[in-house]
Amino acid sequence: MKNRVLGVFLFICIFFYGRCDEGMWLLNLIGELNYNDMQKLGCKLTPDQIYSINKSSLKDAIFQLMNEVKGEYVGFCTAEAVSPNGLIFTNHHCGYDAIAKLSTVERDYLTEGFWAKNYSEELPVEGLYASRIVKIEDVTNRILEGIKNAVSEEEKKTLIKKAIEKIEKEAKENTHYEAKVKEFYAGNEYYLFVFEVFKDIRLVGAPPSSIGKFGGDTDNWMWPRHTGDFCVFRIYTAPDGKPAKYNKDNIPYKPLYYLPISLKGIKPNDFTMIIGFPGQTERYLTASGMTFKRDVFNPTLIKIIEKKLNIWKNFMNINNEIRIALASEYAALANAYKLWLGEVENLRKTDVIEKQREFDKQFVKWANSIEDKKYSTLVEDYSNLYKSMAKPITHLIYISVALLQGSSQVLKVQEFMHLKSLLNSKNVDKAELKKNIEELRVKVDDIFKEYYPQLDKEVFFEMLKMYYRNIPKEEQLKFLSTDLPKKYKGKTIENTIYLFVNNVFSKSIFTDKKRMLEFLNNPKAKILNNDPLIHFFEGIIGEYQFKIVPAYTSMNSKLEVLNKKYIEALRKFQPDRKFYPDANGTMRLTYGTVQPYKPKDAVYYNYITYLDGVIEKMDDSNPEFKVSSRLVELYNKKDFGRYAENNRLPVAFISDNDITGGNSGSPVINGNGELVGIAFDGNWDWLCSNYVYNKNLQRTINVDIRYVLWVIDKFANCSHIMNELKIIE
Ligand code: ARG
């Protein structure tokens, strides 16, 4: 009976919206917008139990993992509290950077895993933060009120910025909280987020990569999946319970709420909700926008990053130090690279763009039919703008990704620009000069950290070659089209690049630590004035900053204006549709059910995988598919304890929840509010999910919590961790 009701309900949803489990919803609005749907699917909690600002609720167990970049908090993953002592679960790939940082060739936690036996063995991770949302507030009226009379877009922007600063300042007053106002629906709404940032996060446990990253880049973004993608951290606070930076006297955090864990498992059609911090989606693109991604944006990045990854991989394969040092950045790049590939393939092979074109047509028809004609040219405006953006964006990507970030040393030149002007000024302030030199001396280690000259040289060479090949001469930066060829007159371009790169790596102070230290011992203007890498940097940065970037910024502003107008129009065009805002790194909830799927003709994918699949995929000759002998031993003994289901150990499962990057590590919660899994991936069969949701093909891949607990309990023997958890059998 229940199933039939569910069936009819789903049918109606599909019929009217085609997007029932679609949406990344704001938690403060679910009572109003989603709660009825959620209940029908099997949610037993009340909206108040999920999100409340007056008493502890589910949201208090969910954290955003962050780093601090130039004084700004940048979120990258999600984690959830699972014990009264501040223990949090997240993905192995979310902790990967931390684990890599703590690893050395001798203590290789990436490969071997790590398990602290007690509090004192837990390892502080510098620069890793976890933040908790205190409250979410709609501040749209306050912001838009102030721009009513603004005449230009410029003025609007300035007024909005001022209003935001004021609201944030007020929200922080007399508290230890942080506050951030974020734009939603392309600037049609604004919400204030007040949050608390914990700054002492320690690594408690991580499985070896043969579990946490099993299947590597081959299986990444794929189902069926057999990765135990989880790791464990603990939040610490000052003795008074407030956030504090690492201190040995800090104590484990007492969360306001933590998740009970269910060992009952999941089956198809079970309710699942995921709360986390999705980073970015673009769900309101026109067909021209999607075409732009497919034909311009993604292919450009794919081409550049593919080259870089190949060179890196070759060096990482033969050198352990390089492998560990570059592991985290490589994984992140490889992950994005495969996503971009999958997006292009999906946009090409499916009828997504065709369908959108149909929709755009209907939209235009409507826009022409209403009295106010202000939306009638929108679709065409988008199309024209995207066309005009193709070349400049391609060039911008080449300069920033291939030229400025190709070699790790190019941007480091900036550190020395002040010294260069000091040394070249007539009446130099001796004290200031001395101070600057001392400051630079301190930075030298950092400048050459994770710098491998041979690798760097090859990347630099190949990136330059790509630039010359792919950017038409008349568009190239003057330094590259004219200055450099002039210097190596009569040589072919290939030869020019070769000679120039050799010069950089044999002469520049930025490509050899000894040279840099010698220079700092006896700094002369002449050396900096003749440094070939400085020439390169100066040669491109001016034109880049004053021509290429402003051209991009102005196009982007036009795009922002169109986006705002388009969302405003869409809401009038489809007054009955429930709209959710694009992901923007703020806390969201997505609900759905556990679902198998059919990726293509004659193929059916089950909703769950088991440890048997790990053994099937096991391949000792392939580092991505190695399995530890301990795991094989436990498998052979069938030592699965209470974590098995019919004598088989579940590893991962899929649900039709709507997530994206940033959601990694998010809790998958059943109808009773218990943890049943940790979300960690999307699936290849619908990788264009950042643009369009698809109920039939899009799946969230989750590691089954029973596998997580089995690894902690049986594989790693960490009974002290198990004792902290609240387990529902
Ligand atoms: N695809 C996952 C995500 O975007 C990341 C998986 C990382 N693993 C890897 N093999 N690169 O969340």
C-alpha cells in the first residue's frame, strides 16, 4: 500500500515537474516548501528537529570543513559529529590533503593508513577548520531596499556591498561568531549565515588508500563502486568550550547535537536526506550556456590539465617523495579533469541541450505574450554574450592556468617585486631594504617547497608550447607574440621556447634555491633586472591585468545582469514551480530515496555493493586496485560481525539525492534521523548534474556506514572509537 501511494506520488511529480527529488534546499525554508514531500517519502522528523535556532537540532551536527585563504574562509567539504566528544566523520578524499601533509616517505599514512590509539596520539592539522551554522536569516529586504533608487549597475553593486558589510558587522557584534551574507537566485535574494569556526581539528583515523581510495581515478565518478571513502577527525576547543587554535591544553569539543548511527541498513525506496555544503551548480542555464560549457570552457581546461597531469604522473610514479608531496593537488586536479570530461560527454550524448532549447523557445513565446516585453530578448542576449565570450575566455584560461600556474615558480616572482623596486630606486631607504631582505629570507623555504626542477621545467615547456599552438598569433600577449621571438631572432617557435626555458632554469633565482640565497646575501638590482623569469612574469602580467581580466570582468558583469533578470522572469513564467537556489557553498538539504538505475539498454545497476566486489576488482599489478592482505584475510574468514547483511558486508549504496562537490563527506540520514552512510560521489552516467538534475540517471554514491564501522572496529581494531558512538542495532 505504502509503495503504491509512493508510486502515484512520484508519477505526479514526474509528470508536472519531472524533478521530484531534485533540489538543494535552504534548511530554514523546508517547513514551508518541502516538508510534505519529505513526510510522504518516509521522513519521521519534524522541520524543527532538523533546523532550529532556539534548541539543538540536526543542523548542529553538520560542519563545513574549511581552509583559510588570504584571510577568507573557503569551504571544501562536509563532516558530521558522531560522538559527544567532538568526533566527526567525513570522506577520505576530504581528509586527503591533511593526511598527505602529515605523511612522509617513512611514515606514509596515505598508503598505510593512520589510527590514533588515544587522544594524545591524535594529530593536529594546521590550517584545517570546521564550522557550524548558528543561524540562517533572510535579509533580502534590507539589501534590496537600499538599491531602489540606484541608477547604474556600478552604484547598485557598491550599495549592496555596503549593506552586506553592515549586516555582517552587526551579526558578529559581541559574539565570537563569524557572519557572511550570500547572494541567492542570482541576486534576487540574500541570506545571512552566522557561524562558529573551530580551528583545532585533529586526525583520529584514516584507512589505507587501498580502502579509502580503492579504485583510484579509474573508479572515480563511477558506479558500481567499492571505495571506503571515509576518515575520522576530532574537533577540539579551548577549556571553556570556545573555538581556539591548536593548543595542547585544548579539550575535545562537546557538540550541541551528534548523529546516532543505524546498523539496520538501507533498501530501495528508503528515505534518505543529505545535509551539507554543496559548492556550485548552474541549474538555470539556457541552451547557449550549456553549449558554451560543452564547446569552450570544458574543452579548454581539459586540454591543459590533461597535459599537466600526465607529466606529474610520470614523475610521481618514479619518485616517492614527489608522489607524496603532489598527491593531494594531483588528486584534486584529476578529479576535476574527469568531471569536465564527463560533463562534455553527457552534454554531447544526451538530449539535454535539445530539451533546453525547446524550453528556451517556450520561454520566449511566453515573454513575447505578456504585456511587459522586458524579457523577450533574454534568450538571444545570452546567446550573443556567450558567443562573444568564447575567445576571451579561452585566452584567459590559457594565461592563468597554463602560463601563470603552469610552473609553480612563476607567481612566486611577485614576492620579489618590492625588493626590485627598492634596489632600483635612487635614494633607497636602507632600513626598509634590510627589513625586506630579511622577510624574503624567511620565505625561501616556502618558495622551494614541493618544487621539483625537472618536473617543473617540463611542465613550463609544454604549457608554453600549448599556448603558442592554441592561441592565434594576433591574439597572443605581446611579450609572447613579439618580444620573445625578437630575442631569439631567426629561431623557430619551438626552438625559441626551448632556449628560453633553458635560460629560465639555468639562470633565474626562482629555479634554484642556492642561487636565491646567494642573491639575498648580496642583492644587486642588476640580477633581478636580468632575471628571465621576472621578464616572463612582467611581460605577461601587465597586459593580463589591464586588458584581459577587465575584458572578462565586464562580460561577467553583463552575464550577472542577465542571470538576475532571467531568474526573476522564470519565476513569473512558472509561478507554480518550487525554485531552489543554485548551490553556493551554503548549507543545504536534499531528500530522496535509495534507488537502483538503468544506465543503458540491457544494463541494470543494483543499489548496493558488497565486499565481494572489492575482491573481484582486486589486482596486485595495479596500484589503484591493490587490496591489503589484512582485508583479504578478514574477508576469507567472513569476519563481518554485526555489520553484515545475509553474510555479506555492504560497502556502498546509491540514492537519488541531489548533491554536488562540497557535499563530499555529508551524512546520509534515514527517516528516523540516524546516520546510514556518508555521501562521496556522483556518477558517470549523469555527470552533467551541475546543469540538469535527472531522476532516472543521476545518483549520489554513499559509503555504507556499516562498512565504515567494520573498518574501524574489525580492520583497525579501534574499540575506543567504537565506544564513543551511539549505535542503533
Ligand atoms: N569524485 C569525488 C568528488 O568530487 C572525489 C573523489 C576523489 N578520488 C579520486 N580518486 N580522485 O567528491
